[in-house]
Amino acid sequence: MKSYGAEAIRNVAILGHTGSGKTTIVESALNIAGLTSRFGRVEDGNTVSDHDAEEIRRKISIGASMIPIEWKDGKINFIDTPGFFDFYGEVHQALRVADIALIVVNAKSGVEVGTEKAWELAEAVGLPKMIFLNNMDDENVDFDKLIEQLKEKFGKCIAPLQLPIKEGGKFVGYVNAIKKEGRKYTAGGVETCAVPADLEDEVNKVHHMIEEAVAETDDDLMEKFFMEEPFTRDEIYTGIGKGIASAETTPVILGSAVQSMGVGVLMDNIKDFCPPSSELTAEIVATDAKSGEEVKLPCKEDGPPVAFVFKTIADNFGKLSIFRVYSGVFKKETPLYNSNKEQSEKIAQLFVIRGKEQIPVNELKAGDIGAIAKLQHTSTGDTLCTKENAYILPPVNFPAPLYAQGVVPKNKGDEDKISQAVARFLEEDKTLSFKVDPETKQIVISGLGDNHLDVIKSKMAARNKLEVEFMPLIVPYREMIKGKAEVEGTHKKQSGGAGQFGKVKILFEPSGDLSKAYEFESKVVGGSVGRNFWPAVEKGIAESCKAGPLAGYPVVGLKATLLDGKEHAVDSNELSFSLAATIAFKEAFPKAKPVILEPIMKTEITVPDDYTGDIMGDINKKGGRVLGMAKVGAKQVISAQVPYAKMTTYSIDLRSMTQGRGEYTMEFDSYEEASNETMEKVIEARKGA
């Protein structure tokens, strides 16, 4: 593949609702560009983008796929992203390195949840946008209604550049509103046709709207517009490009990917209207690894080599680091340095990735996207550069993995294999989390949803021959006492020879500090229990607090005061007093109003206004309490405290209640006394376990 500079490159992330046709657009583009001899279909599992075994089996995109296409003296690096929310980590990766977002809308369905999410994500990172109305060949498509819907959702920036031509109710072509010329799709491509008489007024209206939008990008053009002088085609193209770059204009292109209608025109428009990488990402702010100061790196070939690794593919065949070059030129002989890990790396071979195909190249210039195999120290989010010019680029802002499940192997003894298998997945997927809970001893895996974890489960079976099952998370409850109890505990054992004897009187009461298991104090007077045995008494208390009598959960907020006791000159020892304290603890706990404490999470839930009532009602139903609300744009941010036991699967609950429009964050807040109903359920469940 030819080496291209940033002025000839367009990096385009393809976003949209699941099933809108993103992968089919890429497949059509590859076919039109002559890079494939057959048109792959998602249903048949033979597309270039969806090449992973799980993608083929499930017939959905799971990972972001790189699809570079050389097109008319330039290069378009398409990044095909998943539409399922469970795999939105891949969308965040793509947006981190893209220059423009192509949002695909299914014309049959109109603006869907995934369309709104795609727009919001692109807006959040400041990316310019284009829209492709797919499936325009469906006879039930209402174009005018679609445009109104887009404008209602996304504002006056929506700018249709084409109007559909229909014959017998079927989409057969379009009118280019800039040139005021008709185009019809034929078996051999596209041919010019007359503008239908019933569209002439609408074409003139849209053309005027385009000129008005273009006029707003330049003072001289605004004056020309007011003088009612027609714009040249170059002026319109330049003005649209400026509008795209400033996000004031979002062009709308029409087509049907499955029929290869409009995809070639789409690529033409990307090349003609979208400014190249050298303009859209003219510079990026980096941190100097030595001084810590911020530095602006221009997207130029004569700068120092600096690239950002935004995706890692790690399978049984090795590791592939996919990166975007932000400055300079990368060649095989470039001395690589990972500035995040402070480690040197070596380029074995440079590649351009197209689906699963690895195409060797000699160099990659600023603005381009490529890959290096078998880097030893590099992972997603790292910056590659030279040691002499070491910089650190901003990371990818991944969504937090809030959906957690316990993992158990189907075969006993395979626990260690789980951590080994997941380690490889963690290299690929930064929205995945894995730990062995030190308290519950449960193996816990966290992700973005049930589909996300189900894919990991399937990959474990396929790659590692490891069968696992998911189970509910074990909630880390606590136990404490609310009252006081003064008890005696005696340990006595005689079996010939030296015996064991220890007697203690201890006052148990709440300490008021739930951050610590216990506080210990001795008020013994007169030497009834020697000082040398006090640590043994405290040890007995400490051991007892590890698992409370109610349900075996750790005890917190306990104060134990040693008041009195008795020792034997021969038979008393540390073990005897430790066991005596344990006996006293077990006797006192039921007498001191024991309760179960449940972990309470602080959560912030962001939803459109329409869902506010449902969310607040659900919080109350879960036993939580709303702390406050704040209006942010068109959405409400609801702050609340909710028991953790009700939040372990909240990502699924929230998605269901809001059709995927809601988001939330969650962190531990405090422990609070559980209700009697909850206490009974927890105790009963632990007995069963």
C-alpha cells in the first residue's frame, strides 16, 4: 500500500445504532474500491470487518475494525465500531484517534437510541460529523420526516446535500442539491438525469439553505450572499468543509449500502468536503515526559515520531498493537521508546490492518493508522516515540465496568486457569476488570453488561478450553452490635500434666467507628489478669471479629473492655486467654442487639427528563434515597444512595428502563443498618451456603 501524508488522509469512525448497516457500508466501500471480489454479508458471516469467531457466530460487531481504503489519490481509514452498548469501549477507542464521525441512520427506523448515543459521544470529544441515511430503498421511508426528526434531535446543523428520486415509490437516485443535477443508479454505476419537476422547488430551497450555511463561514461570502450573487462550486465545497470542521454543518448523504447505492458518493463527499487529518487534527497537546510540561505537536512528517496505541489485539498467535501516528514518520528502523512504561521497543514489521489482513508497509506518516506486532512492554493507552523526544499523549476515556459477576470453573482445580485466561483479555479490553475479592474469596469479573461478559465466557471456552459459569456477586455485608453486654468467658482443660486455664470478664459495646473492626482496652486492677496475657485476650477478640456469629461476615464498630478475670499459676497461658476471649465474644454478641450492616453506594444517574420519574420510583423501590437533582443540558443528573445488593446488575436495569439512554457512576459510600427483612434473608442465605 502506498504511503500517504496527513493532507491526503481521512480517519473516519463509523458509529450508529446496532443493525443500522455500519459493517455493510464498509463492505460496499471495499467492493466499490475493487478491494474485494465479492460482497460479504453479516448474515453469512463473511464480511471483512466482522472476522472474529464470536462476531461471526453472533452476527454483530464486537470489536472496532480498521478498514483502510485508497480512494481517488487519497486514503480513507474507516474504523467500523460496534453498535451494542456492551462493547462501547471499542467506540471510545475509535473516537480517540478519528478525525470525523460518520453516523449511520437506518432510514426505515429513523433516529434510534444508538443514533443519539453516537452523536453524544462524538460531541463529547469535539468531532465533526456526517450522517449517512441507509436503507433509502425501503418503500416506507419518509425522507422529509427523517430530516425533520434529525433537526429536532440535533439542531440546525443538519444539512441534506441530496434529495431522493423515487419512481413507482422506489428509491432510484438522488438530486445533488449543490449542482442541482439528478443522478440515477444503474447496474454499471450512476448516470446523470434530469431533476424531476416535482422536486425543482425543493432543490432550489435546499440549495439556498446550503449557500446560507456556507455564507456563515466567511465574511466575504456573507456579503456575496446578501448581494444575491451565486457561489462557485469551489466556494461551496470550501464553505461546507469549514462548516464540518467547526461542527456547524453536518452533511446528510443518502443511500442503500446493501444495494451499493450512495456508498461511492459517500466516499467522494468524505474526500471533497471533509478536511484532511492535517487540518482536523492539526496538532495535539502532549506532555513532555521529562519536564512534565504541555507541548503542542503539529501533525507533520518533519516532526519527532510520536504515536498513540489505541487498541490491542491479543490472541493465541501473539499481540498486535494498533496505533495512530500524530507526528513524524515511523519506519522499521525507528528506535522505539514507550514513554509510559519507560521501556525501549523494537519494530519487527510495520503493518496496515484491513479486518484480519495484515498488509506490510515500509513507513507510516503523521495522520495515518497502522500496527506493530509483538511489542513486549506496550499496551493500550501507551505512547510510542523516541527516547530523545519522549512525550505522553492523552489516554482513552473508557466507560467504567460496573456490571460484576462471580466466576466459577465447571471443573474443580481450574481456578488458576481463569486468571491466566483473563490476563490476555485484559490486554485487549480496558472496559474489563478482574479480581479475587480478598474478603469473600470470590473470583469477580466486571464489564459493561451481560453480553460483554458472555462474550468473554465464550472466548475462554474457545481459546483456553476453559468452561466457566457466572453467579451473583457476594455482597460484603458487615455485623455489629447496638447494645452492651458484660459477660464472662472461661476456658478450662485438664488432661494430665500441664492444663489450660483462662478466665475473663469483658464489656462489649459499640465503638462508634465503623472504619475499624474493634477497639480494645483493659481496665483490670489488682493483677487478676497479668499484663502479659492482655495481648492474648485482644488476639481472641481480633480473631472473633473476622467472622461474626450472625452470618459469618466481618464485625465492625466493636469496643471490648477487659474488666476482670482469673489466671492459674501453672495452667494459664496465652492460648487459654485467647480462647476465653473468643468464648466471651460468642456469648455476648447475641445479647448486645446484633445487626447486619449493608454497603451503601453513592450513585449519579444521568437520564433524559422523560425518565426522571421512573428512575426515582425505582430508587425508592430498591430501598435507596434520592439526595438531589441537577439539570445538565437536556438531561437530569439524579444523586442517590442505594444498597449495593440492589446495584450489582443496575447497568441492565437502567438500560431497560431508559432504552439505553441512561448512564450512571457508582462508588462506595458507607455502611448502614439493614432492614429486618434484609437481615433475615442474608442470614438464611448464609446458612444455605
